[in-house]
Amino acid sequence: MTAIDQERPVTPGDDPKGRGNRADVVRKPAEPERFALLGVWAALILAFSLIVPDTFPTTANVSNMLSTQVVLLILALGLLVPLRAGDYDLSVANTLGLSAMTVALLNVNHGWNIWLAVVAAIVVSLGVGLLNGFIVTVFDIDPFIVTLGVGTVVQGLIFLISSSMTISGVDRTLTDAVLTQPGIVISLGFYYAIALCVLVWYVFDHSAFGQRLLFVGQSRDVARLNGVNVSRMRWTSLVISAGFAGLAGVVYAGTTASADPVSGASFLLPAFAACFLGSTVLRIGRFNPWGTLIAVYFLVTGITGLQLMGAQQYVQELFYGGALVIAVVLSKLVRTRGERKRRRMAATA
């Protein structure tokens, strides 16, 4: 059995076929801190409900918080894939903007059927991922630099094809598909995002592809020695990330019924903040979709509550920026602690 077959390596006290004595199996510590963010989130909800009882704990506000973060959640779920493989994709927000602009441009300016425009937008987005993966893997260049450069090129392309203008009037069929509330106060877009969250969770935890991604992220050299095609895994992860960004762009175009050349870039910092903050909950030190979902709505709860209390618009940037810095620091501390535990276990084995 190789390390890609399971996330926890076999230790001398384990019986690979499950027939050994239970006392010989090394048990994983409980790690109650993995629920800390949930506790803080509950405390925030309670505090804001008491401070602004007329506006915060209302059905309209809850519906607004759940529905308005769909684009960010989809984008962050896609970003998790290269992060799990140890790569950064800084082009996702620009890809989102390109996707939204493609939908608007083809549907409004060129009269395309809305669903054909949606397909074209996702194909264009996948092209960005293919380009990222090609440069990163073929030329062995740091994805941080590659995706930053490609993202900048994509942003320039958005200005070019849109003539630096907002395009409005996207077919309401797309808007209805995203914003319709099926007998309840939460829009359909939220359920799409939840379905994608389930999909990512299943792939990460119950597929060989997800396990190989994790293995590549932990050690590329060891992954190669175990027969994993590291370059293909990294390339695929960047394509998937771009595909999710394209889907997020489609949802964004449906939400606003328009596309502008600059707003997509504003999603980059929140997406990274959600991914890193999510890695401190449920599966500590590991990027995971449910933690990311919790992080997205934890952040919007804090921002919304402060704004209802009278805080200015800049509180959003402060909250996202602060959350990202804190999450990165916590992730580093968790990884360091995990390494120490593994060394102690190896020394006593």
C-alpha cells in the first residue's frame, strides 16, 4: 500500500488488513481546536443579533448573506484544487471577470443564445487554465509568477474586448436560473454552490485523484517516486481552478445581469482568505471545502454585522485582509506543530 492510497501512513503498530489489536493502533488526537472557528462564528451571530436585533437576525438579511456569497464560494472551491497540490493560482479573479465579460459580450452585443454564450465563457476560462498549466509544468516556472502574469494579460484582454465599458442587459433567463427563489428565501445559486461543495468534498476525500493531489502537495519528489505523474496533476488542478472561475463568472453575470471590466479582480483576496481560513477548521492544516464554506459565511457575517452597526465600507477590506494574514499565520503554526508530532511519533516507533 502506497502513501497515495490513504492520508495517514501505516505505522508499525497498524495491521494493514485490520486484524491487529486495537491497542496497537496509534490513535489520532481529538484536536478540539478544529471547531474553534465555528464557536467564534456562533458568538458573532449571537452578538450581532443582540446589538442590532431589528436588522441582523431577520429573514431578509440571512437570505442576503447566503445568496450574495455564491460567486465567492464557487471561486474559492476551485482555488482549493491547486492549493491542495501546493500551487497558487493568482489568475482566478481575472478569469472570473473574463468569463462574465464573454457572456455579456456574446449575448448582448452579438446576439448569441445565452446558453451558448455560457458554454463559450467556460471554454475560454478553461483555455486560461491550460495556458497556466502549460507554462508552469513545461518550463518548470513558479505558478505564483506565471498565474500573476497570465492574470494581468487576461485583465488587459478584458479591457480590450469590452472597450473598457460595462455591458448590461444580459438575458434574464440566466438571471432567473441564478436568483430564482424556489418557494423559500434563498436563491438557487446557493444550492448550486452547495452541490459543488459536495462534489469537491467527494473528490478530495473519496477518490484517487484527490488523494494524489494531496500527496503532490505534501511532497512532489516522494509522489514521483510512487509513480504519480506530478506535472499532469498540477496542470489538471490549474485547469479545474480556471473552470470553476469560469463558472463563478457565469453566475456573477447572471446575478448582476451585466459585466464590467474591473469588478472581477476584487474577488481575489476574499477567495484566498476563505481558503486559508477554512484550512484552520474541521481539517486543521488541510484545505477542505466545508471549512472554506464556513470561512466564507463567517467573513460575511462579520462584515455584514459591522456594516449594520454603522461601520464604513472599508471594513470589508480590513476584514478580508486581516483574516488572510491571521489564517496564513495559523496555518503555518499548525503545520509546524504537525511536523513536530510526526517526528516524535517516528522517534518512538
